[in-house]
Amino acid sequence: MRYLSLEWIEAMQAHVAASESLKQLASTHSIGVTQVVTDGPEGTIVYHLQVGDGIAEFAAGPAANESVRMEQTWQTSVDVATETVPAQEVFMKGLVKITGDPQSIMDNVAVFAALDTAFAAVRGITDYR
């Protein structure tokens, strides 16, 4: 399945919904992250992660309760998703434009660590071209 396609987003949601760690974290953490990826094969893609009130959701479109928005190019997104370039490096180089409350990212590091399990699960069956 193609990276960032609706099929990929649905696969991610299935893993997020099945994650016991994300369910537990959603009872003590709250964040809405909208990701905007530009210049991709299908144009601009918008998807989100919404965590809070005991629910973790990964879906197409913007987060309903957006804490932070991250915008990056397709290539930057692919580089991070395939672990070619560390996420920290793209942030430090300014390759990701962040708006909203960047502190919410730091406050929810455990959520992103748990989310990495879902990314790892779909990485091997994803076409990044």
C-alpha cells in the first residue's frame, strides 16, 4: 500500500485502535496532531492523531482538537517514516513547520513512543515511492 494513502491511514488506525498502551495513555494524556504533507504523488495529504478521554484515533483530515500542526514535504516525511533521517534532525534543520503548542509534543513523548509501534507494524508493507 502506498504511504499516506487512505489504505495506509486505515491500517495505521487499526494498529492504533488495537494498542493497549495508546488506550492507557489516552486516559492520562491529551493531544491533537494534524500532519500536513505537501508535494506528494497524490498532492497534499492531511491526517491526524487525536488522543484523549480514553480514545486514540488516527484518521484522515485535521484533528478536531488540534494542539499542534506539523507541515513538511513528502520527501521529509518519507525520510522520517523510513528512518533514513532521524525525526530530531528534521526538526533541528527546520524541515518541519510547527504551529500551535510545540510544548504539547514534549508533554506527550510517551504517546509518540507508543505510536511508533504502529508505524513499525506497517513499515514493511508500505510503498514509499
